[in-house]
Amino acid sequence: MTARRISGRGWLAWMAGLCRVGLCMTGLCMAAGLAAGLAGPATAQGIDPPTPAPSATGIATGPGGGKWRGQITPYVWATGLGGSIRPAGTDRGVRIDTSFTDLLRDLDGALFVSGLARRDRLVLLGDLSWSSSSRAGVLPVPPAGLPARARLRQTSATLAGGWRAIEGPGTTVDLLAGARLWRVRGAVSSALGAAASTHSFVDPLVAARVNLRIAPQWSALVHVDVGGFGAGSHRATQVLGTVNHRTDSGITVSAGYRHLEVDYRRGGSRFDLRMGGPILGATWQF
């Protein structure tokens, strides 16, 4: 694949340049939408609060342990974006190397929230993310090009369920399986008209989460999931690690690092993206 390398603010303008009036390259719009959606606050993947004692997890154990308990977590993920994209209908590709600052500059709005619920050893995990990004560009229409604007909207929803395989005084291990839905809409508008494309797919996934108590009011969480398996994307992997502190107010604050890779191949389109950066969140229990 012949690849052109661009960085910073050039990547979305390059996308707009590939679009013709009345036609939007589905694969590239989809990949750019995923990147924009993951650039801001991101899916939480269920960070647990620290566990200084079994009763401090916010999940009832022992007497009354059959009750449902849960938590909700909003996040911010300061990720950059790297990888390569080749849209359908072309043999040209592009290499992406974009910072979090560049991606954030194009973000029009975002909403990201994650939740976890547990009853005894049954564990349910879900998250929802939505974002909208836009940028002005130029379509390659002679003689001087045609001003246009590209807009990208991304929605993803994850639902997984599983079993708390290990539950000790300082360690818990959850094993889960589920699915993640991706939906991305890309649109380009100009004085001559508008074009839009919507793409969606579902990735099955399996996950493991390990929570370790490291000190009173402090814990560490490691989350790993693998998905795709050719059903949606070719492969999708994620690794998340955080250190968590439960404050006196009962709110848990978390900081760590998240890395996500997605390799999608379908209908002549292919993108192989890598995203990674620090993550910050806060958890409320109920």
C-alpha cells in the first residue's frame, strides 16, 4: 500500500480531499470518527473502587450480599492516534500521527459514561460513548479547489457479563464476555451539495479484570480485553491500568494509562489504529 504520511491537523483535511462531491469514502470516515470519539473522554471499562476491606468495595458481601450494588464512572482519556488507513475504492493509504491536542481541537461535543453492577459473584459491565467532531477542508475541484466541511459522529456501546472467579480480602478477578457496538457517521458538505456515509459493526469480546488492594484506601486495577475475531473488526485489543484512591467523601478518583488497538478490514477498507494515553476518572457508588 502506497502511504502518505501526515501529522497534526493535516489528517482530517486529507480526508476531506479524498471525498468527491456526492461521494464520501466510507472507510476513512469511519476510522476518523472512531479516532475522534476516542480522543476525548472515553469509555471507562469499569474501574473498581479501592478495596481496603471487603465491605469497602461498595458491593455487599456476606449477609445481604444478594442485593444489587453498582457504580458509575465518567472519564477523560488524553490519547494520541497513530497507525494507517486505506479507504475503500483506492489503493492509496495514509499514515496517521496525531497528538491529543490536535484531536481535541476538532471536538464539538462528547458524552462518555461507564457503569458496573454486581450481585454476589455475577458482574455486569457497560459503557456508552458519543462524540461529534468537525473540520474545514478543501475538495480537489479545479481550478482552485472547493471549500468544504467534514463532520464526524461516533457512538459506541459495550455490554459484558461474567463471574467473579476470585474474591479474596485483597484481590478480586472477574472474567467476562460480551460485545461492543460501533456506529460512525461521516459527512462532507460544500456549496455544490453534501454527501454522508454511516458505518457500523459489532465486535464480540472477552475480558479479564484484576483489582488489587495495595494500601488502606488505595487499589490498583488491570483490565484486558480482546475482541473482533473477524466477526466485526479483524482484531481489537485493549489494556488499561489505573491506581485508585477512595476519598473520605466516598468518591473514588483514578489515574492511569489506556492503550487500544483496532484492525478493521471490510469491503476494501482497512484501518489499523493505535491509541494510547493517560486516563483520569471519578467513581460514584450506589
